[in-house]
Amino acid sequence: MPLLKLADSTCYYRLDGRDDRPVLMLAHALGQDHGMWDAQVSPLSDHFRVLRYDIRGHGGSVVTPGEYTIEQLGRDALALSDALSVDRLAFCGLSLGGMIGLWLAVHAPSRLTAVVLANTSARPGAERMEARRQAVLADGMTAVADMVLTRFFSPRRLAENPPVVAAARRTLLATDPAGYAGCCAAVRDFDLTSKAGGIQLPVLIITGDHDASLPWAGHGEVLSGAIRGARVVHLPTAHLSNIEAPRSFIAALFDFLRPSGAADAEAGLRMRRAVLGDEHVDRALANAVNRDFQDLITTYAWGTIWTRPGLDVRTRRLLAIAMSAAAGRWDQFRLHVRTGLVRELEWCDLEEVLLQTAIYAGVPAANTGFQIAAEERQAVKGS
């Protein structure tokens, strides 16, 4: 189990992605845990080492007695980074996690490359958090669960009650009341409105248009007005914007944090080789009629489009197969079928996409596609 003993606590963490990638640290909301970021991990781990952890008082991390402070929680994040030998990182926090990110941006800017402040505030307000702290200490997490869920999610999403809502409810109810109350005190006492204007780091502010907990008015707009050059993204969500609009949240993160220029060419070449194979790419580059054209394909098709986190490689491959069949681009179709079958595709994937092709692009295109796919399947089996 990935547990680390820190100065006065024990921290549960998860680290995903390749070791040669920059670190992106994710900090969750009050009453949730590292699992809140499940939808973001896979798309982001192709580009970052994604470091998630349970904030003190939550999940698998220690529950220390008494009231906590945001400074204490910020120093926990720094101690975790130190223990993992991470000198600098990008930080993304939502709600309570965003307050930790804001504290780090003010007090430890040299440790950060950029900070994302989602559904958070420089001064969240004391009275409501104190009432919640007293309620959970007196009557446990059930005393606040229904109210908190109406702030976490929009009424439509609550009515639908998808698995992510049920998971958030279970996590909330499983949170130790003492740990939750300790973090309530940290939120209650937090106020960095006078210091936010000194932040020099790249900052992205994400806000939910239906966030009744920390709405744009009085919270996000204050941060935006104070932090010079901060980017702002509005999402059509309530408080847990990364759960209610997971792909839009990823797109906002990626647009803000992604490398550009030469990094696109480098990432594109890696992706091109991963999808098509070294043999094909080496042959294409060696036989290139125009080297600039090959650079364009590598940088923009593979580096800019195929590396985006919104769709995984399997989905992009299936889209390429369907569109090349519909357009009659049989050389491209054959290439993606052949290389896909030796990598991430199975025959059932091709059956599904070609049945879709029959409905939306015509039976003749699907018929030809099945014939070519069967040839490639046999060739792969015989190789």
C-alpha cells in the first residue's frame, strides 16, 4: 500500500504515469478522497506523472485530533513531494484542494510550475463551515450528507443518480467525522484575499456555473480579479466540476498545462511509432518525398491531435477506421486495421465499427471493409 510517514502524519498517495514526465499533483474536495480524480488519471498519465493523495483526515491518510489549518495541509503536500523527491510540480486542487493550491502559490511558489484553482475561494466563509463542523462532531457524517450532495452535484445529475454520484456519497459517508471536522476548521479560518494578488505563477481558475457552494460571484471572480493574467474556464456544473464534466475538465487542464512547439513534434513521433509501429514509421521517413510534409504530419496530426487526452488511442483508431472506410481511403483503412490488431484492437472492435459504417456510410463500404479486415486478421495470425 502506498503509505508514507510524514512528520506528524501518514499519507496515502497514488502515483501514475511514466517516470520521465513532469509531475501533476491533484488535491481533492472536502469529504472526498484521491478517487475523485479517477476519470482524469488515465488521459493525463500519458503526459504527466499524476500524483493523487488523501488529504489529512480523509481516506487512507491519518486522522489527527483537533482543528487543522490550510497551512498545515499545504505543508503536508510539500512533505509528500519531498518524500517522493519531487522538487517542482504543477498543482491542481478543487474546493479544499484549491485552497491548498492557493496557499502553495503564495507561500511556496518556487515549488510550483503552475496552479489550477477549481471551484475554490480565497475566503470561503466561516459561519457555514463552523455549523457543518459542529454537526458532524455531534451526529456523524449522515447529519450533513444530503445537504452536501446537493452542493456537489446539479439537481439533474442527482436525479439521474449515476454511479459517480453514488461513489461520491459513499466516500462522503465513509469519511471520519473527526478528520472532516478538522478540515472544516481549516476552511473556516482560511483567508488569503490580501495575498492572492502577489501570485506570479501561471494560474487557471475553473468555476461551475451552478456551483452553490463556492459560486463565481464572490469567489472565483475575486481570484480572477486579484491574480494578474489568470485564465478562467466556466463549466456547466455544480461544485464537483471534475466529476460532473470530466472530459471538459481534462480539456481545460490539458489546454493550460500542455507543452507546445518542439514538444509536440517529439510527442507526435512517439505517438506515431506507438500507433503504427517503428517499421512503418522508419520506412515512411526514409522514403519521404518531402521531409517538411512528414514533419507536418508528425507535429500536427500525431503531436497535436492524437496526443490530446479527450479520446484514448483505441477510440481514435476506431474513428480513423470508420472514416477511412466511409471515404474509401482503403490504404489508410488497411494500415490502421493491421497495426491496430497487433496492438489494442480485437476482432469484435472491428465488427462493431464496420456495422456502424454499414448504417451510416453504406453497405458497400462496410462490405469492402470486412473483406480487407479479414485479410489483415489472417495476416496477423500467420505472422
